[in-house]
Amino acid sequence: MSSNALVDFARDAVDVCIRWGPGAYAGVRTELLMDDVLFPVLSPELCTGRRLAAPADLAGLPLLRAEGEDWTPWFRAAGLDWPEPASGLMMSDSGLVLQAAIEGRGVALARRSLAALALRAGKLVRPYDIEIPAVFGPQNAARGANEAAVPVDRRPRWRYWVVLPERAADTPLLQSFLEWLRAETAADLAAPLEPASHVIDLPSRGG
């Protein structure tokens, strides 16, 4: 199941969850699965004919926005004294923002966990190595003064957690699943984000 609602292990027929959040969940066991980071991505087509040698070269490009994931911290990490974007496409779903970037609608501030497959497939490119820890707020700081925004520097870092019910022991099947999940996560984090090179092995001409 994929849901924004937190599972109740006492009520729902669920054995294990993966949550993206700040952690410190009450009444359950948690294990850190992986951290996440944010960095800009855009389609190869949007790069065509553009000079993107430095972060300042993003000026003039549409910056896609996701609620709760502000651009300002990345601007500061990149040495840019730019304000938070206050116009342009805004979405509540980070996956939709990423899809908009793939379609060439603008530059997305993407989570590595969501962008990795598209980067490896060549559907997106990452112009800069600058990244920031993934944090999340209840809203984008540019939504308006009438809504209380949590300052970016006070937002907790969000990570991926394995969440399990509080009980004495796990079944062998669940233990095997968790071992597989840890191994797959470690392999994904170790893999490069660039498209894999295609190598053609030619037959030897030796006599």
C-alpha cells in the first residue's frame, strides 16, 4: 500500500512499513534505512543550447516548486542570494514535479530517491554536484504571509525509515525481507547516477 496515513499495526494487516519522515515515531520500532538529499535536475532537451556552467546560469529558467521543499536552502548552498520563487508551477506531489521536469517544463529540486532512475536512464541531468539534506515543511515559504510557515532552518531532516510493530521477535520471512531491503538500498546508494556507458565487445581477430 502507498498512503499518507500512518499504519496502525494493531488494526491493519501490515507487517512492515517504510516511512519518509522525521522519525521518532511512538509505539513502534524504527530503523534508519537511508538519508535523502535534494539537488536540481532538468531534462536534456532543456539543457540544449544553454550554458549551465555555474548555478547562477539557472537564472531565467522556470523553477518548478513542490510544497514543503523550498529552493532557498539550495540557493544558499550554491552561493546565490536569490529569494524563494513566488511564481510558476507549484505541485503538492514531489513525483509530479519530477515528471514535469522530465517533460521539459522546468528545473526541479528533486530528491535523490525519486530522481535516481530517471538520471540513470538519461531522462534527466544533474548540472551541479551541490546538494542539501532533504527537509520538509508544512508548506512552501512563499505561499503567503497569512499562512504560518516553518522556517527552513527549523525543519527536521526527513529520512527513510523501516517501521515495525513492537513485538518480541520477527518471523524468518520478515527477517529475510529486511535483509533483502537493506542490501537493495545499499546497492542503490552505491550506484552512480549517470547513465551507464554502452560497451560493445568485438570478437578477437587473433588467428
